[in-house]
Amino acid sequence: MHVMWDLRKELRCAVLKDNKVSKEEVVHQIIKLMKLEHEKPCTVLLLVDDSKDTTYELVNFIQKTVSNMNIDYTHPFKVIILTCVRSHSPKNQYKDHNTPCQYLTTSLTAEEQQDFEKKLKELEKTHSKPDNFYSFMLMKSNFDPRYTRDLASNTLESFDMSTKKAKLFAFLALLNTYVADSEISLSLCEDFLGIKMIRWKEDGMLNRMAPYSNLLIIDKVEDWGGYKGVRILHNHIAAACLTEFERRHELTVSDITMEILHCDLFYSAGVVKNRLMKIIEQMLIERQLKKGGERKSFSPLVEKIHNEKGRQTIQEIFVQVSCRFEVSPSIPQALARYLYIKEQDFTEALKWAQKAKNITENQFTFDTIAQVHKSNLKYNMEREKQKKSHSPEGLHQNLKIAVNAIAAFERAQELAPNDDEEEPEDDQDYPRKSYTVYGYVGVVEITFLVFEVLGRVPFFDENQHPMNKLYLKSFLESKIPITNVHKDNNEINEKYVEVIREHEHFLINLKNKVKDTFDILSSFFTYLKPINSEFDSKNRWTISEHFKKYVKMFCTEPEQVKKEHQSNPQLALKMMMEQKRLFLEEKNADTFSGILQHLDRSAEEMEEITQAYAYLYKHKQFSSQTQATKVTTNYILSNIFLNLSKSKSKHVLGYTALSDMLRKTLQDVGLRSNFPDPYYTALLLFWPNPSDETTDIQKYVTAIRHASRKHLSHFKGRSTVAHLFLAKGSSLTRLVSKLQLDKNFKGMSRNSLAQLWRSGDIFREKIIKDKLLRVNGTIEEEEIYAKYGSQKVQVRPALISGTRSGFSTEKVSFFLGFAINGPLAYDIKSEN
């Protein structure tokens, strides 16, 4: 706050305290502040105070809203957002964060301590008992815990929990320790103490609270319409009182929690009572963030009660809480989480998770159910591994759990809102707007746990015989039924077969299901900008590790099979085709998005990929027109990428050959394909030259937008990424990749370079301007067009704030990037 005060003349400063205010209102106030009494927009410094959410969502919403505001982009505005998060362990949370941040602790510098000493001497001249200024004395002691301990000990010497004033003080100590900015309304305190006289003065309640009143303060609370609230002077003093309760009076935080839950007065209807209920709920369920954007498993209070009392007390508290908060799914969710993580009581955990789902069906309540099943499956597998006790009965139980887990993850994924929709406000496992792909990730994780479970079945266990791995692979690929799998003829194997036959439909669909999921996630990570980079990076790493397992399991063949194929000439072609497909799958280059990820790979690897596609294209052993289109477009894209990394390779086809190949493919698919891949390659190869007076490229722009809307329907609301840009040159040489542009800034840190791209300042660098081609165009009725003669091609601004609203027409120029949903305009400049 002091920093903001110092900057008030240079920046427009504001604080966002109420995180429940709609984002529309926040942005409206930012714009109003920015334009207040000034022709040009001023920079706004916004402090987001103790937000549970990341600022990614707010930033995106500001950008989207500003696109509809009448702001002159020749004078771009800036919003600087600082996020302040209170923490019980700021140093640890600081270490866990990947994004730039700082931590502040309650400690004074030597100079500040001297200032406090001077101030104390001044107070001694004007006050007879300056030691009674407890907050001041606490800071003067440099927040020495001995000071608060002695203060609590002296104040609570005659503490008696049987009295109402002692109970109320204990409630305040508990709330003020575990919930920042918490209080109990003055009117509620008076009702609790039985103060019924209408004309009582404010200090009447404080008089009733003696000898604890010296530690209390009555504050004006602005939220919830405004009211007077009672709290302890400082949360350090409140925490010291809790310690003193336990040390001297054997009163634990769990005792106080049960007592506050027992008090009916706090849970009847009323505005200030609703505020108190929110505080109590927050104390029990709100968890701190940890590395990767996820939250810790439990609230600090629940962690403390668990360490001191264990399961029985925790469960008693949550049963009581669930009665008080009957319509809150977060309470049974929190108990379910506790039971499956701390106690491994999956039956009871599932019961509470189902209760949460019955209250509210959303992605988070279904995810809790899925997490219970996932933890149950992992627990069973680990126990069986340690005891070496695998059985058909265990397999049957684990497969039932897996079926339920995948069903719950899939349902959670279905219910996950798009990034431009509102999410539930309940405190959950994930930051807001992060569940976009988490259900898919869960499906992948469960699938590979099932593969591991099956790998322990005697006739699938490769440790018993190397060919067993091939039998499992063939079974999962539906090449052989379970009854035809080679195995010893014994009773236990027959039981295993019986169990697998019962779940056969589920099992033989897993391989295709997980491959489809990999493809969806590949599109997500390749085509779209991340909203929460930490969380997306964690998910990407998880998927990458599982894909390695997939490659090892499905993309390699035992040596015995290779020798058999080589000895049979009739199988030679089929074998080679299969090897090429497996190679592409192994390299994650069997999809269009997968090839796009190879921009940063070696030229030699890109050459191998191009050779593999050349072989498949040459022999044309396609099962459908869709497969033919896929192979052809992937072959064209691999050629384009190989030309970027190794233009003199003998495997690179010329521009004319690629164009002819693509034209034939476009004739086959038409302009209404559900896949944007052929239209993307059309933009790369057929985008008009500056001298062209006519062009038909607009039909492919329209087609790619139509196709990408369907193809990316899972992820509406996210901005796309351009991997290639239009450069100065002709044919294939006029394309340059983002990676090639990045190589011009080798000495720059990764974060600094990323910021250049986010802000668009990268296009102000001379080396970038020299490489890229500026395209002339117009803005007409808020739409941007590239102009070629009398024809115009619609493009979109890469940065939403790159255009201004209005219905005038003006000439502009811009750089052009190619994204999976069409051409993007960067660095838009007026040419008027």
C-alpha cells in the first residue's frame, strides 16, 4: 500500500478487495479510472488483495472487454496487476512458485526498530500507559513471539470457558488465527452475550468482555452493506491466545471448533450471520496454493486437528459442519478428501463424495469421486505389490474401480465449462479455468494403471516370458480374443480369463480411448495459448510421461516377431507399412498437431518423419478417404518443416509438387471438412504474394474457421498460437517459424522473451521487422482485412487490444501469422 501511495502521481492506483465482484464491473472501473480527466489512457496499477484465483482469467477478460471499447490503439493503455496473497508460510510458498514473486514477512529492519523506539519515547510523554498499545508494542518487539506469549498468559490467567465472554473470545481467537480479515459482527456479539438494551454504547460490549477487552477492537466493515465487527487486535495475538488455551487450560482448537459449530445463534438467517458462516466455512475448507497451481490437501486448521486428534475428531467436526452447511458441496468434498488421503477409507470417502455430487453436479464434485477411485486403485496395486498377492478376485475389484473412475473423469470433463464461461465459486482442487483438460488427464492416468494391473496377470506378465507383452498388446488391440491368448491350462488362469471376459468390452476399447485422448491433448497443447502456465506445464509433463509408456507398449515389437516377418516375403510390405506407422506414432508425429510440435526437433528427425510419410503416401494402402487425407496433409506439412530446418535435403519436395498434391486433396475434401489441417496447409502454400491482384484464399480462411470451431469445440474461449509467420521471400522460403525468430534472442531469458511475445513488443525489434513481410490492409467496421488488388481477405487481431471499435474505415499494415483457426494480424499500425 505504501508503494501504491508513492506512485499515486505517476499511475492510477486501485485495490480490488472483494473478489466476488463481477469481472465486468472490475474492468468497467479500470477503464473509468484509466480515462478519468485525461485525453490519453493512463496506466493503472491494480492490487488484487488476497485472491484465491490466479490473475490469468482477469487479464484475459480485460483484453476481451477492451476490444469493444472506443480506445485509440495508437495510445495503448497498460494495466499492471499485483497479486497479494496472505500465507501462513510465505517463505515456503515463495520457493514453490515458478512465476516472478516476492515474499514479505513480519520482521523489521534495524532502522525501523530505531524508529519504533523513538515513537515509544514520544508516547511515554503523552500517555501514562503506552504499554497498553498492544499492536504498537508487538511491532516494536519485531513481532517477537515471547511478547505475544506473555501478553496472552497475563490476559488469560483467569480464563473460564464456561462463561459466555470466554467462549466468545475463544471463537474470535480461532477465527482471527485461521482466516485473514475475519470478525464477528458487533450485533451478533451482543446477542451472544445477552445484551438486549437498545441504547447500549459500543463500549458496553467491550466492558462485558473484560479482562479480554484490551485485546479487542471494534472496526467498521465495508462488505455486506457495512456493519461494525469485533476482532482481536492482531492475528499474532490471536494465535498466541490459542496456544495459551491449550497450554494452561487444555482447550484445543478442535474443542473451540466444535463449540462454535454447536452455537445455533450463528447459523440462523441474517446478512451478518451469513458473513460469519462464510468465515467458518472458509476456515475449514480453504487451502493454500502449492507449486504447480494446485492447492494443498487440507486447510491449516484441519491439518492441525488431524495431527493433534486424528480421524475421529475430524469426522465428528465435518459431520457437524455438514449439518450446518447443508447446501455446500465443499464440506462433504473436504471430508471425502481427508478420508481417502489420510485414512485410506475409500468406502466412507466415496459416500461423502457422492453426497457432494448430490448437492451440486459439476466438474469438481465428479472429479472428487474420480479421485477417490483413483486413490483406491493405486492403494490396492501397491498393497498387492508389497504382499505379492495377485488374484482373480483382486483383478475383478480393481477393474470395477477403474471403470467407475474413468466414468467419473469423463463426466467431469463433460461438465467442465469452456474458458469463456463462468465456473462454480466453490473452493476446489484446481485454480479457476484449469479443469479444461484435467478430466482427460485423469482418463490417461487410470488407463495406464489398468495396463499395469493387466501386466501382472500370469499370462500377460513379460517377466515370466517376453512374448507375454505381445499377447497383452494384441489383446488390447482386439487382434486376438482373451480365449485365444497362449497360457497354461490351470484353474487360476481360467478364473483370470473369466474376469477379463466380463470386462472385455471395457478393456479392448482402452487403447483407442487413450490414443484419442492423446490426440485431443496434443491439439490443446499445440494450438492454444496457456491460461495458467504452471498448471498446463504440469499436465503436459504428466501426459508426456504416459505417452512414453504408450510408445513402449504399443509402438515396439519383440525381436521374434520381426524375424518372423522378415522371413516371410508376403508379409514384407505389410510389415514395412506397419513399422512406418509405429515409428510416426512413437515420435508423436502421426497427427497434424504432433508434427507441429517438431519445429524444435533436429533436422535429422524431421527427415526421418518425412521419409516415413513418403513411403505411406507412395504405397497408398489407405483404409478410408479420411486416412488418405490425413497422410497427405501430414506429408505436405512435414515437407514444409523439413525445408525450414534442412532446405537442401534430398527428401524435400518442391513447391510445385506440394501444391499439386494439396490441390488434389482439397478437391477430395471440399470446403466443409471437420478437420482444419488441409486448409492450414492451403494458407501456407497458397497465401497471395504482395503483387497479386486476385486471390481465392478467402474460401480457405472461411473453411479453416468453420473446421477449427468443430475441431477445438472442447476448448472454446482460448486464444490460438501462430507457429509460422509470413516472411519476405517466395514459395517455401517465405515461411519462418516462431522458433527461428526466437533464435535471434539467445541471450534473453525465457520469461523476458515470453513477455515480448505477450505484449507484441517483439515486432518492434529491428531483426524481426527485417525478416517478416508487412501486409497492407484495412479496418472496416471493426473487422481487419488484408488487401490484394480489389480483393480483401479477413484476418483476426492476434492481440485483442490491437483494434479499436467504431465503424470508420482506415488503412493499416500488419505482420501475418498462421494459427490453426486462420491468419492472425500482429503489430497493427495505421497508415493514414
